[in-house]
Amino acid sequence: MNLKTKLTGIESGSVFVIMLNPQDAAEMGVHSADRVKISARGREAVCIADISKTWVGKGEIGIYKEVESSLMIKAGDIVDANHSGAPRSLEFITKKMNGARLNKEEMLTVVRDTVDRKLSDIELTAFIYSLHFNGMSMDEVVSLSMSMAETGKILGIKEKIVLDKHSLGGCPGDKTTMLVVPIIAAAGYKIPKTSSRAITSAAGTSDRVECLCPVNLNVDEILRTVEKTNGCLAWGGAVDLAPADDMFIQIEYPLSIDPLLLPSVMSKKKAVGATHVVIDMPTGRGAKLKTIGEAHALAKDFIELGKHMGIIVNCVLTFGEQPIGYAVGPALEAREALTTISNLAAPPDLVEKAVNVAGALLNLTGEKNGKELAYKLLKSGSAERKLRQIIEEQGGDPKVKPGDIGVGSHVAEIRSKTSGTVWWIANHDIVKIAREAGAPRDRGAGILLKKKIGDVVKNNEVVMEIYAENDRKLHDAISLAGKLNPVGIYARPQDRMFIEKLPDGGEHKKFFALER
């Protein structure tokens, strides 16, 4: 059936969607959520059908933004629309929902249909939840990981050794990658680091780096940067690496589940051509991994998955019970990372973590005393020179100084209500307050801690500063900080025996961290 296009300006979020008038839909035998194949300008797409007599008249077809972009459709174009059968992947989704295992070809079919936008959000939700509820065998994890890598772009760096690292997240202020990448690059190894933007945190690596230079690099720009500098700090969402992962995350996030952690991480490592990978696993209260046992079990799975994928994996367990360094929020963290790598001032926990992760990577290559080499490269200025080279190659100012990075002009001090020692810091509450202040959307928003675990605090002493870009957000963040009281200060150890009483009239939700 030939129909005249009407651009809706609506974004579906992931899948291809079109809108039909009820009369046209009836003539085509199409019901809501059925598939319709449309052809235009020599291109075609299978779309999910919405039906509305308000938005489109008879003889018209409403085009959502994703379809408009993919098929390069303009308003008033004539397209051919026909009823299309359901994709075969639905058979395999149903199979997984019933508790059966999927083989490589079945997994690849589901992933390919996801990338081709042939599955609705309901169908993707069914698939994600079936993985969460029924679990996956290692064979399925391997199949899913490889399928996710194969259905996207591959960097194809021609090197015998390509290094990469990943943090499981859940620890605010973790700007470690901004130190590790230049350290590894300065050591002479290739490290094409692609990172995420914040999903549930106050800043993702790409949010931090973007305060220094552009991160929206395409594949050619990444390859050029790595060729010239040995490393890069790019946003993974701009290069279509394992694109199914971004679509799966849109389903995982509102459901607060994460069954694809292993394939999500490892598919992207395969896509960049990594041969040796270190997984940073922050562990402890307030982190994603609560216990050493839990971390060991997950590390075993990462290592085994790596073997199946031809990637040598090493996992390092790191202390995850408080923020890394003192800064939380994109610009504040970029400042702190630049200050640290320039040897102007260096939070000891940030340095210790960075040289341990970089050292573990260097040890994987056969280097002896990797941690010592990493520390030497950091302290000698080699890592700083390499970072500035990367910044310049990605289009930033290589002479940038920490003070050049703007932060929120609206600042408030949060003071202690008692004297004592800091015994704990609630990571998730720090994140909530920083996000309330505007991070990561407002780059200058965030928190600057003045005290960490083990520090002695006097009554009415400043324990942290909140930064925001406007008064309203600052006020909201101050109010939230007063309710959450994220820094636990006690005069004596026994004072920690009572933490809080439930119910207290407040709302208590399980904290969910989803970072890639």
C-alpha cells in the first residue's frame, strides 16, 4: 500500500515505529504492535505499528524520528507499506522464557534483530527478564558476548598486544581511567579506551574527559588518535561498538536488574580488539560488590569468559567503601585528575588505585614490577605529557590547567554536627546529593569532600562542599544532604552501635548501580 509520509517528530527510544490510520491498518490486516515493512528511497525497515486516527489521516503514515533518520525520509514522500511477519527471534525469546538454553545461532538471531530494531520494548523486556530469572550457562554468556561484538563495528587495531581496563562502578569519584590510560600509553602499549556516560552515577568517564576535550570520536578518529598517541579516551556510544548493549541497558535500567554485566563488558572489549584486560572490582559496603566472596565468584566468571573469547583477563579487587579521591562530579573530577597527573596535588587513594590497576595491566604483558613502573611513569611526568598529547589529538587544549576547568559558582559548606572520627561514607547518598545538585548534566555540579574515612573532625568543621550551577539545585542538594547525612562521624567506636531506626517515616529504596 502506498502511503504519504507525515513526520511525527517523536522518538521511540530504540525500535523503529510508524503510525497508521485505523482504516489503512484494517485494509492491511495490521493490528497495534504488528510489524509493517516500509520501503522508501531504495531502503527498507521493519517497524512496529501504532494506530491512531488523531495523528494520521487515511492514506498517511506517521514516521518516528528513528525511521526518518534511517530511511532518510522527508515529509510528503510516498512509501510502500506492507504487513510483515514476526521476526524469528521471538521463537527463541519464548524458548528462553520457558527455561531452555539458547545456542550461538539463536543468540545471534536475537541480538541481530535487536540491532535491526525489529523487537518492541515489550519483547526486549521479556528477553532481558528471562535472562535475569532463568540465568545463563557459560556457553550462553559466550554466545551472547560474541554476538553483541559481531553485530557492531570492530576497531581492528593491528597490534599483537592491545590493553584495556574496565571498572564495575558503584564507587563515586572514580577518575582512575584518566590516569591509567596515559600511564599505559606512556609505557608504549596501545590502549583504545572507550567509556560510558553516567547512567546512575554522578559522572561517567566520558563526562569527566569531556571537560578536557571532545569525546565523540568516530572509528577513524579513534584509530588515528591511538596510532599517534597509543591511547584515547572516547565515548563508546559514538562508535557503534556492541550497539545491542545500549538497547539492553534501556530495558535494564528501569527494571533495576543487570543480567548482562558479563557480556556487556566483554563484548565491548572484543570490539576494540583488546587482547589483555584488567577488570577493576570495587568491593565493600556501598559498592556494587559487597563481599570478597561475591567478588571472587564474579572474577572467576570474567576470567573464564575471557578464555572463551581469546582475551586474557585479570581482576583486581579494590576498596569500594568511599569515593575515590575527594571530587565527585564531572568538572570537579576532571580538575582532580589533572591536578594528580600533573603532580600538583595527589589524593593518595587515587594514586594507589591508579598505579595498581595500571601495574596489573603492565604485568599482563610480561613487564616485571608493573606497579613500580606505573608509579615511575606517573611521577616522572611521562603520563602527564601523554595525557596532554591525547587531549590535543582529540581536539582539546593541551596546555589546559586545573583552574581553567569551570565548576559551579553556587557553593555550600556542609558542616559536622559533632566531633569525632569519620567511620563511614555512604557512596549511594553522595551520588544522590551530587545528582540533586545537577551532576552529571550540569558539568560544574558535584561534591568536594573535605574529610574521608579515618579523618578526625571537629564540631562545626566543614566535611564537604556542594557545587551547583543555580541556587534552586543547590538548595535542593543541601536539603537532601541534611536528610541523608552521608558521612558517619562518631567520637568513640561504641557510638556506632546505633545507626538508625526503621520505620522512620522516610522512604528506603535499594540502591541500584548500572555503569558501563
